[in-house]
Amino acid sequence: MNSQVTGENLAAIRTLLHAIETRSLTVAARRLGLTPSAVSKQISRLEESLGVRLLERTTRQIRPTDAGLELSQRTRPLFEALAEASSAVRERRHDIRGRVRISTTPSLGRTRVLPVLAALAAEHAGLDFDLVLTGRKLDFFEDELDLAVREGPLDDSSLVARRLGASRVMLCASPSYVKRRGRPRSLETLGDHDLLLVPAAESLKSVPKLLAQAGGRRRLEPRFRINDLFAIRDLAEAGAGIAALPDYVAASCIEAGTLLHLLPRAKIPEIPIHALYPSRRHLPRRVSVVLDALSAGF
């Protein structure tokens, strides 16, 4: 066995780390700017050089062998240290550059994330942004994300989460609706009203459950299901019914008087908001700057 560490072997080990992390040669190739066949050849040559099999390949997925896992665990800190050293040297220039790709919901993006990014863009001329506004939970590796800002309970995953804050669910209706139908006396009486409670957006799918936990007992069936919180707000302003909206969407309308805050003392659980990212270590400076700004902004 040739145990000499060559530049080719180092490149192949780096490729192996990406393949094990993403569980996909295709995704690893995309991250490295290579073709899947080039990635496969690099790892095959490394296996030949070391005389051991590093990956078990099937038609659907790959997984590391014991030898591959050991090589990954032993070498990953070396590559992370090298990346951190390079990043530290770059930071000495006090010049933050690069593109940060972020995913969040349209409502959070418009009201909470975009103002933070606009301020950062003014402060750092070399910082660029890709903001993907969608109600779907995108895959970090497939969609090449740096950060995601998500609302609601966290799923079990390998992602690192930093809590940014929480949103308060507000029950709102227009003055014209309240004049026509009256105010609900309690959460238990919401079923007697026209409800705009369950937008298809991911963030507020849990609202009926939250309301039930807070004291409601009847099954809540909304008259409208729309995948945009601002459209729900528009309907509420037009007098179509009572909407359950996060405070960051409803507050400006309540302040302007176009919506009324109903049942303000109802104890409805808050919805947590987190920033998610793939790894606590080796977080690029451009990403950590955005993360810190979001934490401060929220």
C-alpha cells in the first residue's frame, strides 16, 4: 500500500468528506464544481492508493465503510482548521465578500429578513444575497443554501439552530366585520364566525392546534385557505372574516385602524423563529455576519 500523502490524495479526501456529508456523489460534485464521474474516479483512485474500500455504493445512495468513516473523522478537523486559518487571514483585510443564499417564507422575508439584508448591503459593498421566498422547506445541499429562517417547531435534523425570536398570533378583523357580526367573546366562540385561520404557508399550519390548546374546543374550519399571509390580511381588511396572523404581518394594520385586535388577552402560544445552518464549525465569515445581523434585527 502506498501511504504517501500526495496532492491528488488530499483533493480526493476532501471530495470524500463532501460525499459522506451529503450522502450523494451528485450533490458533492455540484458543491465542488465537478462532474459526478470525476468525483467517483477521485474516490476510486483514493481507495486504490490506500488499499481499502471507503464507500459502499448502491443505485439509490452511498454510505461510508468503517474505513471511510474513520478516514473522514480523522481528516475533517484538518480541513476545517485549514479553512478557518484561511478565513482568519482574509478577515484581516476587514473586507467581507461573497454571496449568501437564504431561504425563508414570503411573509418573514418581506417584513423581517429583507430590512436586515438591505442594511448589510449598505454596510458591506462586497456582500451579495440570494433570497428564496417559499413556504416549502428546501434542502440545504440540493438547493445550496447557507441559511434558512423558519417559523414553527424544529424538525429533528443535523442542522444547527439559533433562536431569533418568536411571533405572536393575533386574531384580527376589520371594523366593518365586527360591526356586522360582532366580536367573539372567547376562543370557544370562534366557530360561530367566518374564519381565515389556516393559510397553506408552513408557518401557521399549527394555528388551529394552538387555539385548541389555548381553550378552543370546536373544530375550526376556515372559509379561505391561501398560501400567502398578506392575501389573508387583505381579505380580513375587506371584511371577509377573522384572520389569525403573526404580529409582524398584522401590527401595521392594527396601528392604522384597518384591523382590530380581537381577544388580546387570549393565551395563544407563541411560534418560535429560528435561523438554521449546516455546521457550527467552519461557518464562513460572510454567513456569520448575516446570522449575527438577523439575531440583532429580530
